Amino acid sequence: MKYLLVLITLAVGFCNRSFCSQTTGPWRLETDDTILQVSIVADAPVITNLGSAKSKSNWLLAPVPEVLLPSVTQNGSSLPTKWRYEGGLFDSASGKLTLQFSNAVPALELQSIWQARPGHGPVEHWLTITNRSGAVITIGHQDSLVLNHLAVPEQEAMNAWWIKRGGSNATTEGGTLVQSVGRHSDETLTSDPTDGASPVPWLAMQVGTSRGLYVGWEFSGIGRIHFHSVSDEGSAAATGPAQLGIEVGNISAFKTDVAAGEMFLVPPAFVGCYTGDIDDGSYTLHRFVLGKASAEISRGVCTSNFGLQHLSRCRRSKC
């Protein structure tokens, strides 16, 4: 009996307490402005709800599965991955949800991490990929955030807003750009730290003056935000509401080596929802930025490198 108790103790000790739970959700992440709900379906995270905390509406016409890294290269061979869900941990105090996955061959660990920090602002998402095999792997493109099946309203105008930094001459190279969004939209905003006139890694979708959604990327390297109509050719959906897709993250040509035992961080992205006009949405993000930057400065770190000085638009009456 003594040895049985020892074995049970060891088994419990080896189980990572954070991920012993096999619950598949749903988990509700909520800031003062944004609600996002995630579940596990078929060993993958799925966003089932995305909306404003005030209006309780859902931007999604259908659930959005997260596409986890589909393959890696090792010893010159491309190896498909098959991710297995290992468990999840939700910390209500910090609003952080960590979902753990494993791949058998090669041995890899992946975490899909979501966080809704207390107060105003968006929900953040990032991933980590850890190489548990005995050799170097090469990983390719992995988006930080993908949103599909976003509803384009039929009775109201939707406009995309973004900002160009302006480089050395903001009069001719910079400014705020607005573009109408519909069934045939397709635009890629590539942020390049070597190009002072390239766009800030931020995009807003404004519906009339009633509501909106914004996304961004918390990294100062080369990346892109791509928004486009979701193809509905030849389907019954062609006569229904138009749908929009948004991808945020590294460029498609990205790749990097990860040595045995090392972890690669896929940079954070965020999505926020709001009611009101573009200034209302910008103001809520501005408050989030100030809060996060202040917290990082107090800890002696600074990781929020996403051109936020350009995103601090807010109406004088609110500042």
C-alpha cells in the first residue's frame, strides 16, 4: 500500500496542474468593451462569439476555427502536424486563457493564449511553439489572429480605417485612409519598420456611426494585416450577407529555425469591439495602451511595440 501511495503521488506530481483539466469550454473572455468566447472542437480552438459588451451582438455569422501550425520542416523533410488538445487553464484574475496542445512526431508543444485584461480595450491572442524533439525544426508562417465569417451589414455602410505613419513627410506620405468594404474587398497592409511611410499595424472596421471592430499587431517587425471578402461563389450564401475575413501576423514568406528545447513566440495580436463612431473605438484602445504601457514600465519592461503613438486619437471632450 505504501508503494501504491508513492506511485499515485508521483503521477499527480508529473501531471501539469495547469493543464490536467480536459474541459473543452466554452470560455468567456470579457473586457469593459469586448466579449470573445472560445471552445475546443476537434482538438482545435474555435471562436464562437465576438461582440461588444454593451450591445451583446455577435460579429460572426459562423464559428471560426483557429488554424494551428500545419507542418514543420526537419532534416530537410516537411512533416505534417497533428495537434492533440491536452487541456486548458483560465485565470479569472488576469483574464488569461491558456490552451495546451501536443504533437507526437516531431515532439512539439503549442500554447494558444487569449487574454482579456481588466478594464477597457481588446482581447489579445498569441501562441508559443516549443521544440521537444532532439533536432532543429523550421517553422513557417503562423498568423497571430484569424477572423473569418465577419458580417458585412446589408443596410449600413462599412468602412475600413487605417493609418500611414508618414515617414519624413506626413503631408505627402502619411495620413488616415478610409475605404468602403463590400463583397469584393481585398487589401493587404504591410508594416515595415524600415519604411517610415508604411501603415501602422492597426485596422478598424466602422459600421455607420453605431459600432465597430478593430485589430492590431503588437510587434515592431515586418508584418501584415489582410482583409478580404470571403468567397461565396456558387453557394446559397451569395444572396445572403457578405462576409469578411481578416488575418493579422507575419508575412506569408516568414520562416525561422527553432533549436531543440527552444520556444518560439508568435507575436501577440488583438481584437476589440465597441459601440459608437471611430473616435469611440480609438478612445477605448488608447486607454488600454496607457494601462498596459504603465504596467510594463512599472515592471521595468516594454514589449508593446506597435506604433501606438499613432493610435491615441480621442475626442477632446473625452480626454
